Amino acid sequence: QRRITVRDLAAAKERGEKWPMLTAYDAMTASVFDEAGIPVLLVGDSAGNCHLGYDSTVPVTMDEMAVLAAAVVRGTRRALVVADLPFGAYQEGPVQALRNATRLVKEAGVGAVKLEGGERSLPQTELLVQAGIPVMAHLGLTPQSVNALGGYYVQGRDEEAAQQLLRDAKAAQDAGAFAVVLELVPAELAAEVTRSLHIPTVGIGAGAGCDAQVLVWTDMAGLTSGRVPRFVKQYAKLREALGEAAREYAQDVVGGAFPAEEHSFH
Ligand code: KIV
Ligand code: NA
């Protein structure tokens, strides 16, 4: 059984087939999603928030991404594994981007990398694609720029920003990107970008007009704590279920109900 490739995703757009993407940060969770048939798993730098305990994606390092990406690759057989290039791993220029992307391909075994920006990341995307590394672009809300954006807001609301987004998407496609993530973009604009590109768009908070959708897995499964953003749909209540399991276990140990006879050796 071979892995999904970027060719399969191009073919899906030709056929008008939508596909789901989820993030994953460890081998065991990744194996669950792989067995569930999720074709593309993203080792997102959302690991900063969801796995490593930072309060944004900005502090995530290449060393951290390499470890998490390798685990996700080891936990999967069929999914295309895409890893984020973290903040600071490609902004210096194409050579730095190639060095770090190569590390994720060789050390971790990922099939593609993702980086933020359209026109501003054009030389990076071009060099990676030339080198044979598939690139997924990420436009709209780009969390690595949170300090410049001043927060996590919907992007592309005014005409100028919408035109820039269309230019960025075209730039990413022309540079050879195989897909474009659109994060927190008005649905009408995301649909327009999707129609104007021949490569697939992957929406998150970008409406139903995209070719694919992505969610952060801890949001999708209801493990994340706190307020649920509007664009998230929770398909499970893992935080509740896991907390309840931990409380019951603690009770059983304190009360002497665990371990029972059947858990003991003689
Ligand atoms: O890091 C991440 O999880 C992402 C997705 C939200 C697209 O970049
Ligand atoms: Na990311």
C-alpha cells in the first residue's frame, strides 16, 4: 500500500473530489487518523499551542518540528505527511529554506513542507520545488506573523487585501506550490481563489468553497481547552472523556478498587 502523493491530490481537484486534512503531532494519534483514511496529515507548528505548551506558533524550533514530524511519519503508512517550516526557518531566504526543508525530508521522512506567505515567500517556494520538495503555501491568517497582525483576525475583508490574497495565491501556484491553505478568509473570497487556481485550496475558517478542509486535531476532537472558535466543529468530547477517565482511575486507586484480582500476578 503506497502513500498518497501530491499527484493524487491534483487528480482529486480534476475530479472535483474534496478531501480532509488533520494535524498530528505524535505517532499514536497519527496512526488513528491514518487508519481512519485521512489522506493528508499536517505536522503543523500549531504544535506550539497544542502539544508543546507555548502560547503561539512563534517559538517552535526546527529541532522540535523534526522530532514531531519523524514520529508522525513512523505512525503512518498511507497518509501524505506535510510538515510546517517553523518561524525563522525560511525567512532568511531560499537557501535557509532549502536547508531546513531538506532536513525534514531526510531526517523525518515527510513528503512535503508548508510555509507561510505568497509573494513574500516566492523565492523559497521556487527553490524547494526545483529541488524536488513539494510545497504547500499558507495564506490569509498566517499565525507566524501574529505580532505584526496584532491578533488572529479574519483576513482579506477589504478590496485591497482581497486583491493581494488573489495575487499571493497565483504567486504560490506559479512558483510551483501543490496546494494553498486559506486560513480565516471570507467564504466568497476563498471560493474565488479556489476557482482561479488549478491547484487545490485547503480551507480553515474559509467556507465550503475550498477543495479541501483542515482542522487542528485537538479542536476537531474537543481536546483543546477554552473557547471554541466559530470555524471549528467538534466531533468528539475528548477533554471531558479523558478527564473523567483520569478522575475514575484516581478514585479507584485511592479507594483500593484498582488493581483488582484480574490485574494481579501470583
Ligand atoms: O499549524 C497548523 O496547524 C496549520 C493549519 C491550521 C493549517 O498551519
Ligand atoms: Na501552521
